[in-house]
Amino acid sequence: MSVNPLLQTLRLIETLSRFDANAETLGRQLDASPATVKRYLVEARLLGADICSVRINGGWVYELRNAKAVIKRVRLWIDLEEKRELVS
């Protein structure tokens, strides 16, 4: 089964709604390369996620600033995407 980029982007948003994370942590969560994580971040921003980079303890983490506004819709969308297959 191939990776669904939209679903992975939504999962990235859902992860950032729970905690701030660096690219390495997001990559482990999503089983994705750093380049792919960056692509998901771009897509998440295009969907309306207010994600910014914040420097903490000498490193960079991503923070979802509008988590409360988007999380309910993101979770519903994840549920729909997971059920979108024609065959189970």
C-alpha cells in the first residue's frame, strides 16, 4: 500500500497539536525523510495550519499556533481519509 501524502500531512498537523517537535521527531512519527517532512509542512500550511519555527535550546522546533482552531476538523478528516479505500 502506498503512502497517502494528504493523510501524512494531516497526521503531522495532529502531532503538532499535541506537542512541538523538530523535523527529526516528525520524521520518526511519520516514517518520512527530512525532505518529505518539509513537503508535508508546506502542504499543512497551505491547508491553513499556522506552523512556525521556534528556536529552543539551540535547536529548531515546529509549533502549531492555531491548534485549537483546527484539531477537530483535522481529526475528522483523518478518519475520513483512513476509510477512503474502496476495498478493505
